[in-house]
Amino acid sequence: MLSALQVLTVVVVGVMVGVEFSVAFVINRILDALPDDSSQLGRAHGGRMLGALMPFWYIGSLVLAAIWAVAAWHHDGTGLVVVAGGLLILSVIMSILLLVPINNRSKTWTPQTRPADWKQQLNRWDRFHYLRVAVIIAAFALLVAALV
């Protein structure tokens, strides 16, 4: 049962890392290459779509890591899982404090209602997102290392 939990946790966190990495280094670069209206509309749609899904994914990943840490408390590698869980907590805090406020604004923008500094706000979101991606990659790496 523990092995199934470990695999499930690694897969869930790994897919989340893949999605967030793709947003940072593929999707947003594609959208940024489009004309302003298309770029902003695409990001707003992505913000609505992923903004609805990611809270469950982040919290679910954290819960799975916590269950793993408790279930394997006296096993080798549990310290790595605990640190990974701490990084996942950090990613949730970063999301709530830094990324969600910008996303909540930007997902409602249209070409007619966006503020004059919309590009600067999205650039700020991108910088915070890069940092969050680094944090969840580190958490993922620690979870994988805990299996070895």
C-alpha cells in the first residue's frame, strides 16, 4: 500500500511540475509572441482554466506528501518527503500571496478593460511563477530521491 501511495504522489506532483513548467517556458512564450489582444485574451483564458484546477492540484499534492510522510515515518527517505512537503507548503503560500492576486485580476481583463500596466503585471506574475516552478521541481526531486 505504501508503494502505491509513493507512486501516486510522485506521478501527481510530477505531472503538476510538467504543467507548470510548460506554462512558464512554452505556453506563455507562445502567447507572448501573439499580438497584444490575442496574447492577453489567451492568458486570461488560461488564468481562468488553470486557476480553477491548480488549487486542488497543489493542495492534493501536499496532502499526498503528508500522508506519505506519516505512513513511512520510520522508513528511510522520510526526511526527504518532509522537506518536499515543506516546499509544497511554500508553493501554496507563494501562490496565495503572490500569484493568485495577479491571476484574479488578469483573468477578467479584456482588451477594453485591461489596465495600462497589464504587461508589467503579467511580467511580475511570470517572475513569481518561475520561482514557484523551481520550488516544486525541488519538491519533486526530493520525492523521487526518497524512493531510492
